[in-house]
Amino acid sequence: MKVMTFMSKTKVLALWRDEKMNEEEARILRTPCAEIPAPFGPDSRRDIQCLLEAFLEREDALGLAAPQIGISRRVIAFRNKNFDKKGQVSNAEDCDVLINPRITQTRGEPVKGMEGCLSCPDIQVEIDRFPEIKVRALDRDGRKINRRYTDFLARIVQHEMDHIEGKLIVDYEGAAYVPEKNKGFFDRLFKKG
């Protein structure tokens, strides 16, 4: 999920940039990701560490999924507290990393909320998300874990898990909000005008 603008060392793939479609990046972002086999080998550990480092260096994200940095693996990282603090996550303990996550339970009626995304710049989409989820995954060390996420954190996790399935915010039917300066591009993109 997107928070504010900031330049990072690691490039985040996007469907479009400067009002031009990125076909190759779109292909990667739209492809469901492969699981990481356990126990983790050196390549898998490198992919997990690469995502964690890419997330920790960002000031403009609440979460990041491996395909957003060109790694087609089922790994997500996200801030787990201090959502109101601006800037980078101060340490790895302030974020969760989930490998091969699966939602095992949802509770409550879906709640509407506006979401932005680093891979879909300059647009926000209203999306219904469950207010409580239970997730089964592996942690950074390959241990099986079960976690319960609620409210805003549940929204972040569901957003990042969409990425590993090849789904993006523009795939939802909710109302979309774009800056007036980009309206022509988005009208053409979504064939509204």
C-alpha cells in the first residue's frame, strides 16, 4: 500500500509510469507467484532478504510484495505497528514477513476503504476487505506460524497477498480517484472516454 512519495534504491515495478504502460512490468505483476519450498535454500533466503531490505529502505510504503520488485515468489513484508509514524520502518521487528501466506479464516462483513499502491501510481481505489483474517505462513526462519490480523493491518495483509496472486487494486470494481492532471490518461486506460 502506498503512503507518500519517496525515492528508494530498489525499483518497484509499476503497470504504468509517466502515463505510459509498462508491458513487461505488467506481465510480472500480473503473474501468480511460486511458493518457496521449505526448508529454505540459499536462493530462497536471498529472495526473502532482498524483499525485507527493499521494504525497510522505503518511506512510502506500508507493505511490499516480492513481485513488486521483480521476484515471482510468495513473500510479503509489511509494517506491523506505528502506522502513523512517517519514515522508514526503524527495524525488522516493526514489520512482519510472511512466506507462502494463506488466509485460513475471515470474519466480519467486508469494509470499504481507499487504497493506493506503488505498482499503480497516481490512483486510489475503494476496495472491500475483511476486517479480520487469520493467516498461516512460514516466518523468515521457515517455521510454521499462524497470525490474526484485524482492521487496518488486515487490509494491508490482504492488499499484499493480492500481489502474490497477480491481482492489483485496479482489478477491483470500487470507485477510483485520480488527480485531475492524470484524468485523460486514466480515461484512456480504462476506456471511459
